[in-house]
Amino acid sequence: MRRRYIFRGTVQHVGLRYRAVSSASRLNITGWIQNLPDGSVMMEAQGDEAALNSLEAMILETRYGKIESSFTEIREEDDTGMFRVRL
């Protein structure tokens, strides 16, 4: 399963990318993460559903900044390779 996330809130300079990469590595998840010009952060991650759910929880545990509760636009890839929004 592949998911694309867009994190909004105070996500710059809070170690979000480092936390995401180290957590994904421990969970055997592959993907990428990058800062966007508007201050949000986009991440794409691929792995099994349980691992992706764990990754989300690990990322949200940050004490160094605030990720808004409507923190994310999450898109899951369907069988056609297209992303669909999960709210």
C-alpha cells in the first residue's frame, strides 16, 4: 500500500523529516519526504497497512512543534495507480 501525506501546521524546524525517516526505517517502509514552498511537508510512504498506521502515530508524537489536527491530506493508491483521498 502506498500513501501520500501533506502535513500542515508548525512543521518546519521540528525534526519531522528526521523522525519520519528514522521511524520508516524501523518499520521497513520506503518512500520520500520533502518541504514544500508553502511551509507544509509532503511525504510518500509505501509498506503494509499496519506499518503505515504505526508510522503516522510515531510522527504525530513529536514534542517539538504542532501538526494541526486536520494535519494531513492522506491519499491511498488504488489498484489503478491513482491516489484517492482518505479523510
